[in-house]
Amino acid sequence: MVAAVLFFVLLLAALAVLRWFTLVRSRGSVPCRLRVGDHSWRSGVARYADGELHWIPLMGVRLRPRHAIARRGLIVSARRELEGGLYAVDCSGSTRDVSLAMSADALTGFLAWLESAPPSAYLDVA
């Protein structure tokens, strides 16, 4: 019985590691932390798709995004440096208040993605 439980736990751990590698190594994905409102930071992966930033948590079963942040109407209200070489941006607008934390390179890509919006899109970058 103990061997079966141990095997099941090891199988779940292997699947979690495989999921992490699949998410992080897929094309167009960047490691990104997300915080909604005053909740704690959650680790995940961000992908750019169809005018939206899709955020997928690292821990979980589904491969579908948990948050889809639309570029249209997105306002970056503040930027700040966090520990560990991460930079946080506070976003509001068409979505509820969301903070994203990512590396300097990923932040540059995020801001370039925002600025490359079509001319008809409302855009405000702090």
C-alpha cells in the first residue's frame, strides 16, 4: 500500500515537472508572476496571443490561461524594481487591477507589445 502511494506521488511530481518544462520552453512564453489586487504573487508563464496576454499558472492541471489581459485599454500606472532582478508593473484599465513581475528583458518585450498596438487602440504607458 505504501509503495502504491509513493508511486502515485512520484508520478504526480513527474507530471508537474513535465508541465513546467512544457510551459516555460514553449515558443513565445516568458516566466511571469501575477498578483491580482492585494493577493500574493503567483508564479506562471505569460504568452502573447491575439491582442491579449495570457497568463497560465505553473501549478495546476489545465493548460488554458487563468487570466487573459487585453491590450486594448490597458494602462500601465507604475513600474518598480523587486528583489531578485524582477521588475513589476501595475496595470489597470479594461481588466481589474493586476500587477505583473518579470525580468528586465521580458518587461522590455511587454512594453514593446503594448506600444505596438494599432493606432485605434487606447494606450497609456507610464
